[in-house]
Amino acid sequence: MIVALIYAGVYIPVALGLVSFVGVWLIREDIDMPISLLAQATADAVSDQVFATIPLFALMGLVVSEAGLGKDVYQVANVIFRRVRGGLGIATVAANAVFAAITGSSIASASVFTRISVPEMRRYDYTKRFAVGVVAGSSVLGMLIPPSAMLIVYAIVTEQSVGHMFLAGIIPGLILSVAYIVLIVVLARMTPGFVGGSTGAPAAEPDEPVEGPLLIWVALKLLPVVALVVVVLGGIYGGVVTAVEAGAAGSAVAILIALMKRSLTWARFWAVLTETGYITAAILFLIITASMYSRMLGVAALPTLFGEWMQGLQMGFVAVMVLYVIMLIFLGTILDTTSIILIIVPLFLPMAEELGMHLVWFGIITVVGAEIGLLTPPLGISCFAIKSTLSDPTISLADIFIGAFPFAVTMLLVLILLIAYPVLSLALL
């Protein structure tokens, strides 16, 4: 019913809340029950301290974008990789991986690097499909490499430690980054026509001259990024601050950096605060309705019935994971990652616990599986974000989806690897 309403054009939180409210009403035949559950779900969502990490990290990411740190990271990566075949593509992946460590948003990464990377790659004769495909594929790193908004949402839903989720995302994020780089190198050698004309010559010269010794130039460019990473991730992993306090400290440092770079006016700062409010309100609305949805599932005993049904089918670990991944990818074609986590995790969580799955590892699998949907039609939010940001009318939405396809396949292969070897996600815990 929820999926049918979404296909019919109903706003996702409204569909979740409506089905949950009516479902509890019909099951208990008492309208006071769903009203009480809705009030409780709202109070729990608003009062949960962990939720404060969402607006704080959203604010930090938006301020970082305003400060132009994405461009600085990209310039450094370009200097390092510009003489490698497919160098600008590799530079985009490397820059996205670093940028992800200070923003935690795939959409922010897609928007920033569409403006920075695509024009540069087109200027050096990379094909339009490869240029937008690299940006779309590498933008998903923002949801996996900490601090990640999706890992925070999963931690809230499953009552896991945000710090543990962040730690678990590091190695899978690095593996995915390396897999993308290997993919680009292979594509540049095996299908030069898909990648473009720069594969046989040095890639792009830096659009800003390197002033002074290279190491000093790189250090100055990356110093603000390193400072943010140390404050946020270093603070959390060092036990100095909580995730909420790290978000506040990171936002403060990001604002200070933006002011020092003179890139944040009062007008732009107000726009950033407004956008942070929009993001926070949207996610809060989703969490409230998803909490109501979880309560409806409990009232209807659906997780128990679902688990008994699957036990009746005698499905083992492999079969359950295959079904779970298929559902993640299917829902990813129509829903955003947050909605997928809030809808599907409560249904599979009891079964995951019964099979002895580590819930932190299960969260990484969930995020990676759902992120594949960001690159697949018909929704493909990252692809739509790129299209809306592009100033080149010759690049169609179909071009973006086609360019992103090899990266979606690579994500699926990495997901299989993470499922087969849980230690890759749990090694740092």
C-alpha cells in the first residue's frame, strides 16, 4: 500500500503516516489508539538527543560547500592524478572521498562536483556520459564515509551507537573508493571511446597555478579539511566529544573557515540556515512517520509473522541476504535512502537479530544496498541532482544514468564482498 501511494505521487512521509495511522485504527477499532501512538512517536523523535546530530552535520556540510573546500580538494587531487589515464575521473573520486569525510551527504557532493568536475572533464574531451557518471558514482561515498547522515538515521532507528556506525563505515568507504578508481583505470584502457580523448595524454593542467613548493601548496589547500576531520572524527574516535558535540564543533570550525576565506556573507549564511531547517524538518517528519510505522508493525505483529513465514520457507543466511538486497535495490528505484532505511529495517530487524547478524554490519549493508538506488532509474536522486545542477543542455538524464551504470555495478560487487566478509565492516570496532 505504501509503495502504491508513493507511485501515485503521495509525499513519502504522508504515505507512511497515513498507512500507519489507518492500519492501527483498523486493527484496534479505536481511533484513540493511533492518535496516542502518533503523539508518542512525535515526542520520542523530538526528544531523542541523537537526532540533534542531523541538523548540526547538515549545517557543517552546507557551510563547507559555501567555503569552497570541495574545489580545493579537487584541485589537489587533479595535480596528483592528472598524468594518469582517466586522471580527472580518478581525481573526482579521490576528491569526493575526502569531501565525504566533512559533509556526509551524497546530494551535496553531487551538486558540488557537478559544478567543478564536469566542466573540467568536458574541457579536456572526456565524454559527457563518463563525466557525469563519475560524479554520480563517486557522490554516493558521502553516505558511507563518516560523518554520514544515513548512518545517523540507521543508528536512531536501531538504537545503535553513532560512533560505532561511523567507525564501521570507514573501511567499506575506502574499499568502494579504490574499486571506483580501479574501474576508471580499466575503462580508460579497455573502452577509451567511453572515457574520452584525454586517455592517451596528460589530463588536465590545474586551473589554478601552483604557487611555491608543491608540498606547501597541497598542505595549505588541505589544512582546513584536515582540521575539520581532526575536530569531528578525531574528537569522536578519541572519546573527547559525543557525536552531537562533534557536529556542533564541526559546524563552528566550518563557519570559522568560511569567514577566514571570506566566502560566507550574512545573506548566504541565512540561506544556509534556512536550507538546514528544510533538511532537518524533512528528515524529522520522516522519522516521526517511520516511528509510527514501526509501532503499527508491532501492533499488527507483522515482523513476527514475516519471520515465521520465512522460517517456514527454511531460508538460511544467504537466502535472507539475497532477498534483502533485492528489496533494497528495488525500493531504491523509487525511494530515497532515508525512506528505505525507515521502511525496510524495522521489518527485517527481528530476523537479523534472530540469525545473529551484527546490527552495525547490517547497517552498512543496508546503506550500501540502498545507495545503489541513487544511481538507478526511475528515481536515482543523485542523477536528478546532477541534472538539475548542470548548465549543459546537451547532457540528458539518460546520459547520466548510462554513465552511472558501471559504478552501480561496482557498488553491487562491493556489497557482495561486504556481505561475504563482515570483518571488513567490523574490524575497527
